[in-house]
Amino acid sequence: MPHYKNILVGIDGSDEAKHAFQKAIDLAVDDQAHLIIAHVIDTSTYATIAQYDRTIVERAGKHANGLLDTYEEEAEEAG
């Protein structure tokens, strides 16, 4: 079985992402690998809306940071 040094997992708040995150934690713990948690905001999808409501991208960023903080705490607790 391969041993990983780095594991990248994307999160978006979905159940599927949570499941992938749990698998990534298990692999990282087993292989003593570095876990990288990522969330991408595609601001191009907000282009038209942002012209009228400039806070939408800011709110998306705050939501993403909240998700990342939650997942980071869980990963740290798992080791």
C-alpha cells in the first residue's frame, strides 16, 4: 500500500465532502502525512450579482473560512 506524504482534500459543506474529509484524515493519520484542507470560491459565478450586491463575495468568504476553521479543528483533534 502506498504511503502518502501530502493529502489534499476539498471541502464545500456537503455530506460527500465530509465523507472525503474523514477518509483523508484516516489516511493522513495512518501514513503520518500532511493534510491540506482547501475550499475554492469561484467568484466568476458571482460576477453579475456582485455588481448589485458587493457583499455576496464577502459572505461567501466568511462562510468558507468558517468551514475551514471547523474542519481544521477536527483534523487537529484526530492528530
